[in-house]
Amino acid sequence: MINFVFCSSHREFSVSLRVCDASAMEKPGNQILWVVTMKPLIDTYRHKGLRKKLAVEVRSKGVRDERVLQAIETIPRHFFLDSSFVEFAYQDKPFPIGSGQTISQPYTVAFQTELLNLKRGEKVLEIGTGSGYQACVLVEMGARVFSIERHHGLYLKTKKLLEEMKYRPRLFYGDGYKGLPAFAPFDKILVTAAAPYIPEPLIQQLNQGGIMVIPVGRGQTQVMMKLTRVSDTEVSKEECGYFRFVPMLEDKAD
Ligand code: SAH
């Protein structure tokens, strides 16, 4: 795979070239089939209009935090989807993002973010970077974001996209069950995959007064839990409805 970035006077394309039959390169005179995918990062008035409608829809489902709704209106969600799904980017639905993973439904992103009760400058740990969309929502709201992804391919793909988009959360390839002890404590922790249980290291890394939002459950649906650290030894727990996430898996993956 060879990556190029082409710049013209008003837009930037990233282009990936893949040799489909690598052995063909070694034989003189052989033709090589190149597959070229172009993903221009273009945001039009149509996209902006669709985002406005999406924010209205998310509000109508009960989300009230204006800063969350503003972030949804600002971030071009179509940049995060594979090109064949671009027309679905502004529906309130989850979508595949490669490596068998999904970008969360905008309502779910907004609901979880609202539960965090985020303040500007707070340090937030996200488990499950995925497409990077949720991380951008947090950055847009003024948080200092640290995000972990266990899937190496996805981590690299998202890192590249967010750099192109000029969003700068700190991205890590690792196992979210362990958190990031070197950067703890965090004011807020957000888990975006279904956890079979609440990992103890994450509770340990939560600041005094800090909030962790985590979907917990081993079945088809999970309970959205909101944990608040009230003292060194005490954590309060609240259940906030049922949702469906991809599983939080142990260890790193390629
Ligand atoms: N926040 C994402 C949603 C991604 S879906 C977004 O906005 O698009 C959940 C993600 O969690 C997947 O990318 C999955 O690979 C990742 N994941 C699952 N288990 C994990 C673990 N133990 N550590 C880190 N990431 C994990």
C-alpha cells in the first residue's frame, strides 16, 4: 500500500494505491492493476444543512446540553464513514467503519457525552476510539482527550484522519481494560464498547468528583451506568437506560 496526499489550490485529497497482485511487479512487461481510492475531505452547505437537522433530531430524543448539540452540528460526520455510506452519515444510526467495528449512533454519542457533564479543560479518557467521532465531540467541547483503541489498523486509520481534520486528541493503541495509568487521574472516563463488568483500573484512574459513563452487560443490550467518585473509597452508581454496543474485548489486536 502506498499513500499520497495531493493538494490543489482549494482542496486536499488523500489517495491510497494498492497493488492487487504484488508478484506481477517482479515480471517485466506485466501489467499492474492499481486500485485507487480517493476520499476528499469536502464539507458542503448540504452537509451542514443535514447536520443541523440531525442535531434537531437528537434534541427531539431528549438531549438538552447545547454544547453537545453544537458539536454535532459542527463536526462533519461524513468524514468518518467509508465513502459508500456517505449518504447515510446524517441519519441517526450506527454504521460500519471497518475491522468489524461501528461508529456509534449520534444520539448515543450525545447521550453519553451529556451524562459526563463536561467542563472546558477537563481531562477525559475514552475507551474505544473507533472512528474518532466521539473523541472529536469531546475535543470540540474543550476537553483534553486521551483515547485508546485495541485495533491497530483502526488506530492508524483514525490517527491519520484526525490529523487531516486538524483535531488533536491524544490517541493510544492499547487495551482499554488497563486505562492509562501514566496519565491518570481523569476528570471523566467514557467507555464506548460493551463492558462485561466495570474494570477496576478505570475506577482507580477516576479523579475525586469524577464521572465515568460505561455500558455494562454481557447480553445483546447493556445498561448505561454513570459512576461518580464521591470520596477515595466511595463510588456512587446510577442506571441510565439500555443501549447496544459492540463488545469490549480483552488485549490488543492487529
Ligand atoms: N467511540 C467510537 C465507537 C467505536 S465502537 C466512535 O466514535 O466511533 C467501540 C470501539 O471499541 C471499537 O473500535 C473497538 O475496537 C474498541 N474496543 C473494544 N474493546 C476495546 C478495548 N479493550 N480497548 C480499547 N478499545 C476497545
